[in-house]
Amino acid sequence: MKKLFTLLLALLLLVGCGGGQEGDTGDTDTDNKTVTVVSSMDVISMDTAVATDGTSFIAQTMCLAGLMELDANQNPIPDLAESYTVSDDGLVYTFKIRDDANWSNGDPVTAKDFVYGWQRVVDPEIASEYNWIMETANIVNGNCYDAESGLTKEDLGVKALDEKTLEVTLTKPTGFFLSLMTFPPFFPANQKFVESCGDQYALSVENVLNCGPYNFTGWTAGYSFEFDLSDTYWDHDNYAAKNGAEKVVFRIIADTQTSLLEYESGNLQTVILSGEQVNANKGQEGYVDRLQGYLFYLLLNINNSTKEDLKNTNIRKAMSYALDREAIATALNDGSVAAEGIVPIQLAGNPETGADFRDDNGKLVDYNVEEAKKLYEAGKAELGHDVTIELLYGTDEGDSVIKAAEQIQYYLEQVGFTVNLNGKPKKERLTLQRAYTFDVALTRWGPDYGDPQTYMDLFVSSNTSNNQGGYSSAAYDEHIEKAESGTVSALERWNEFLAAEKVLVQDDAGVVPVFQAGGAMLISPSISGIEFHSAAVDNYRHIVVK
């Protein structure tokens, strides 16, 4: 069952079921071992089977853990798994869970905890929006979340051989499988604890049971969420020896000017920069200009039964040609770059040459005003009327999103479109998208793992959860099916993804890529150890206080 964000503040007042730690929302500047970093958004859910957003995933990786974690170079390394073996055919993974892996209430972390946690993700009663991830991982019966499959969650290809041995069986070799083990939907869950919390599970500090390097100790909705160094985590002594932060506080500040003032006052150790702030702070010590994995694109409601406009290929292509993506990225001035396809830069490399996917497939979109006007007029003639669209975007997703929406409106109107802006909070935006009650939405996708499949799967005809524009192409589906068949070489798989992207972006304009998000920041010289991952969740669990 879905947990409602709007209930969080009220629920913080309730007595929880007891997670083995004390809640604390007091003064965050207690000593020099406290690190306070900025977050532009609040946690939506601490339930690994429910969360879908990057902020929640970052929070979950602080206080929870999986079989593996990513190192600073985005390579999966053992975490709660002490070791693992892989069968010769690449279909069976056997993980040995550490004897000293424990929950914060003293319970050992067992293989059954992983089985239960994964089964929750595919449980129809939970209705996880990530239920498809088990199928993506190619786990046997990963489609058991689908009632039409005739399977139940117990049929999922994961089992506990004994208390500390977990066996996972795949339908075909999966090169990114170990990377997926670092992703929160694959974290364990303590069945006894979850059931004791009932419908309050993961809705407050008291209703979260920890097994990661930090304990979840404070959550004031809309203001902050906090973590204290755990003394029950298997690697606690190593964390303490590295002078790790004893407390990490995430302050929720959407306004970048406010957060910059807090940083300059010494109340924050990180700040996210935007617009003119970048120019003013580039020379400062601690300035970081990184590229994130988030790819922002225009989601086109092709499947809108009441409005035929976006079913017209000429109209969709006109929208793509109308956008000066370089100018948009420059206007954002936060390290963002123009999108060249739906797969971002620095996600994955060619299995033979190592070349970036973007370099292999090149630039699939162009800015051409005259071509955009020509296509618009052709589409207008076919439809018999001018085209007015409503552009849906998030008002609480950062200054860059608002600026980008305004820029998109400007460029589309230059070629003939009438564009009405419709700004909504992210939660409402997503609700409208899922209900197909929108024209065009400025949305984004961040990678769940470092492989083109994490983006390409979004637009297959059968993906009703994420293909919210209703794009459908037999040619696209054929390329994806072949790539993921398990019967082709790694290079052939790669080439099928390249071909599919060209069909989606270039031939059909089924979506319109806009920009890849930057991440211009200031990080105080007093700390180090934040790991930024372009192909996964950013990692704050290794912060070091200098």
C-alpha cells in the first residue's frame, strides 16, 4: 500500500513500534563531528519497496545496506555479503552474508531478510512502482507481480539456503546484476519488524529498522532528516577510524539563495548552485562542477484519446527541432549540458572499445528553426488547426526546472505553437502523468544501474508503469527484445540499443530530449568523501570530517 507524503508530519507525532534507536530532531550543530548538507527535496518514503525518488534512495543507503555497494569508481563491492560465487553459466549467484551483519535492534541480517524484502517489491498488495526491477534483473519469475502471469511472490527465483546463504537464479546472464544489488529495492527487510509496524512501517524514525553504517534518527517533514553513526554496522570500527561524521543532517532547502547564505554562515557544509551563483563562486575552494545522470526530456502524451495533436509525427518532430538545447543549458548555468539522445553521457561504455554510448550513437537531435516551422505547418495542415499545448513541470524540483520550462515555452512559440505553462509540485505532476491527463511534461529519469537498458526499457510498449506518454513502436520493441534476449553477444546487444534509440528519438520523436542535469556545488574544505555517481545513487555514507 502506498504511503502518503502528506501524512508524514502527523505521523511523526505517533509512537512507533520501536526500531532499536532513539529519534532526535534537536540542534544539528552540536560538535565538529556533525555534518550538515543541503537537500532540495524531502524524503518521500523510507520503504525500499515504495520509494521512487533519488532523495529517498540517498536516505535509504545511509541507514540500510544491500549485498553490495558501489565504490568511488562505481564498481560493485561486497557490503552485507562477505563473498559471492557465480555458476559457470552465469545464471546462479550464491551470496554468503556476513556473520556480523546485524539490524539495529540486535537481530542478525539473514538470507530470509533478503527473500522477504525482494518479495515485498513484487507483492501486489504493496503495489511497488519498482516491481518490474526484478524482471529487469532477469530473476526467475521476476514477472510474478503481474496477475496475468499466474505466479505469486513466492515463485520469485530467490531463496535462503540457510541463515546466511542466499541463492538467486536468473533466466539469462546479466552483466549489470551485481550493480543492481546496490540499489535499495534489493535491500533486505526484517519481516517481524515490518509486520509489527503494520501500516506505520517506514513512516517515521521509530518505524525504520537500520542495518547500514548510520541509524535514521531524525525526520522533521519539510525541514530535515538526520543520521547518527551506527555501532551495530559490521564495518563500524573502520568508519570511526576514518574520522567519519558522527551525525549527518540533510537540511531541506529548495531556494538556492537561502542555502547559499546558510553555507556562507557556516550552517551548511554543501550547497547546490544555480544560475548567477555559479559565476560568482567558480573560483572558490570546494567548487564542484559535475554532470549528473538525470536526463530531462519532454514526455509527449501520444496516447491522449481526447487530443490527437501529439499523435502527429510532424508536430512531434517540429517540437524537437524547435529547441536550442545548447542555449537552454547555457541559460541554466548550473553545469547542465544539452541532451543529444535519451541515454546520457558517462552512463556506459562499449563492451569492446569502451567508447561512451553517446559517442557511439552521436547527436540525434538538432536545432533548426526553419525545419521546425516547415514541420509545424505540415502537421497543422494535417490536423486542420493550430496547436496549443500545456507544458507540465515541477515547481519544487529546483530553479533549473522552472527556467527550462520557460525556455522551452519560448522556443516552441517561435515556430508557431501556443504553450501554456502548468507548474505543479512533483507529486501532483507524477499523478497527472500516470493518469495520462497532460499534454507535454518536462520530466526526468535517473539511472538505476550503469547500462543503457535503464533508459531504453522506459519506452517499450508493454511498460505501462513508466511509458506514460503511450509511445508504441514495433521497430523499437523489436530492437529492445533482441537486445535483451540473452541470445546475442555483448556487442550485438549494444548495437541493438543504439538502433533503438535512433528509432525513438530520431525517426519517431517519441520523446524529446532536452538537457542532462548539472550539479554545480560548493563543498566545504572541512569535509570529504561524498561520492557522486552518474549511474547510480549519490553516496553520503563515507563523509569524512577533516
